[in-house]
Amino acid sequence: MEKTVLRRAASKFKRRIKETWADWRRRNGSSPAVDWEKALLNDELSFWEKALAEGGKDWDPAEFRQRTDLELPLQDELRELISVPPGSQVRILDVGSGPLTRVGSRWAGHEIQITATDPLADHYNALLKKMGIVQRAPVTFAHGEKLLEIFSPNNFDLAYASNSLDHSYDPLKAIEQMLAVTKPDAYVYLWHFSNVARHECYVGLHQWNFDISKGDFVIRSGKIAHSLTSHFGSAIQLKCETTHAFGAEAVIARIKKVRP
């Protein structure tokens, strides 16, 4: 028992040293440059090809079932952010959805229209067709940083991103665009694992850390640091919290669009 505890402590210490070294290299500009589009194809697409094989057997069967459930209810934490009269159509934008959105599509008394977007949309749609997997929403090609090139301003009742913006090339720009395409007084909802880039030592698409500091949502990478409160000021109202999922800490931001 004592040896097991010592091994775990040694492993944790080595991990911290590795992360600290990766942080130092990143801050001092000595990390290797990343080809974002190449990393998408090599890392993200390869991940999903393996994850979806055999019904998610070697990934997360419960997550696979949820994402492929055509009758999945809209999640409580999302419903509470949407203010529309009964019978209204609810338009939800999922940014960086991957091949299968996590957003539920059933809400009694409402018609939900999910627009799922991802830079790998064409690849994902072809992959799912080949595997015979039916989507709740087909994926539309879009970069989170360029949503206004495809969608009109003030268009959606909710914009959502889960475990995706930390893989983008400019997450702050993506959040700006998400706010631009949501309606006034609507929300942007962000759910991401905390400080993934640091934990993954800035390898591949893992280039951005998301964290919460004194109630503020903070984005960091090397010498770059963005505070949502400082950046958007009175244009938003922000509420943040931490949670745990899949054995790791995650951060949640609810961003209300107060004015265009």
C-alpha cells in the first residue's frame, strides 16, 4: 500500500514538472508552431473515427448513446437560459459540435432547431454516413471565428460550445462571433475542461487554457491572457462555475448578451 502511494506521488510530481516545463517553453516562445488544419485532420478526425467505431465501445458508450439518441431532451441547464413563449421555435447554435451534437432536441411545447457547426463538417457527415449513424442535426461547415460569414447577426436563441473552443485558433474571436449571432438578452453557454493545454503540454490542438479567476472567465496561452469581463465590459453579464466530469475539472461560463 505504501509503495503504491509513493508511486502515485512520484508520478504526480513528474507530471507537474513536465507541465511546468511546457508552460515555461510556451511563455518564452520556444514551443513548436502548430499547423491547425493539419492537426484537425490528424488528431481530431482520427479521434472520432476510433471513438464512434463499434458504438463507442472503446470511447464512452454512455456518451455515444446520448449523442445518437434522436429523442434526447434539451438539457435543463440550457432550457433555463432560453426565454421564448410556448409554441415558439427555438434556434440553437452548437459551435465545434464534432460529428454528433450533445444538445438535446426535445422540449415539450417548443420546436427546437439545432444548427451544428464544425470545420470538419464534410468529413464528419461522410464518416457518419459510412457508419450508418443518424444525426440529430447534420453538421454545417463553419469556423467559430467566422460565424458572421455564414449566419446573420441576432439570429439564435442560444449559442453553445462544449469542449471545442480550446481547440480553436482564436477562442476569444469565436466568443465574439457567438455573441454577435445570438439575439439580445440571449446567452452563450461554454463548457470546457480546465487548463487542458497545460495538462496536455501544448501538443497538437491543445493550445489554450480556460480557467475561472475571481468570477471571471480567463483564456491563456503563453504570454497571451484574455479576461471576458475586461474585454466585453458592460456588453455582457457573466456567471461562471466549476464542475467535475470524466474525472477532471471543467469550467462553465454563462454569458448574457446585454447589448449588440
